[in-house]
Amino acid sequence: MSADAKAQEQPVKRVLQTVGFDARFPNQNQTKHCFQSYIDYHKCINAKGEDFAPCKQFSRAYKSLCPNDWISRFDEQREAGTFPASLEP
Amino acid sequence: MVAAQVARRSLMKQWFAIEAIPIYVILGGALSGASWYLYRLGTRPDIIWTRKNPEPWQSVKQNENTKFMAINREFDRKWTREKL
């Protein structure tokens, strides 16, 4: 009971952050950054497997940058094999 | 024969008007400036020219600046386009 109360007292600390500056995409238009991060994540997955921790950086990048419509469209294109870039490592 | 030479000289006088030289100078300056600017635009890392360099933006390192002036951030050097 007291252990439960103690656990509930400490709030879960969350760190909110976004994608850092990338010199390849220095302007306001980050669409290419979104696309590149998506491609890099899937290339990373295909090369190293899904549990490789450094791939998570790309995953965070594209999930922050890309509009959700685009993410679902890219996923559908990937399923259908019509994704417009090569995802081979 | 003489008539042909007279006709050619009057044609020369017509299309190269000596009093229009300032216009030629200003027009030449504007055209050369515009073409130089287009050349500069063509060297940006977003532009793909050849199949040998399909992703030029990947050659930009994280401490290189691609813009004309860097205001808010320090960069070590300016990016230059190595491959066409």
C-alpha cells in the first residue's frame, strides 16, 4: 500500500524533443528530410534487423517530421511494392 | 556592286545604332547577371544533374554551410560541389 503510494508520488519524467538540425536540410522546407529519414530507417531495419537500437533515431526523426498521412501512404506503398525509392541496404 | 555595299552599310547603321550603346550595356549586364545567378542556382545541393551523383545533398557534412550567409549558427566551412 505504502509502496504503491510512493510509486504514484514520483511523476514519470518525460523528455520532449524534436529532430536536431541537419546541415543537409537547412531550410524551412523539411519534406526531403522526412523522406530521407523514412528511407534511412527502413534501410537500417533491412540491414540490421528490427531490434537494432541506433535505427530508433531515424524512426523518431520521420515520426516527428512526416505528416501522418504521408507515413500511412508510404507504408501502403511499401506493402504494395510501389515505394518510389529503393529500400535495399 | 556599289549598290549592294551601300545597302549593307545602311543596314549596319540601322541595327547597330551608336546612340543605343547605353541600352546594349545595361541589357548585356542584366543578361549576364541573370545567367550567372542561374548558374549559381544550378550548383545547389538540391539539384541532381547526372546519374553518377544521384543524391548530392548526402555529400553535405554536418559542419558545412550551404547558404550564402550563415546568421544563427556557426559553420566551419562552406560546402562546395565536388561532383556534377
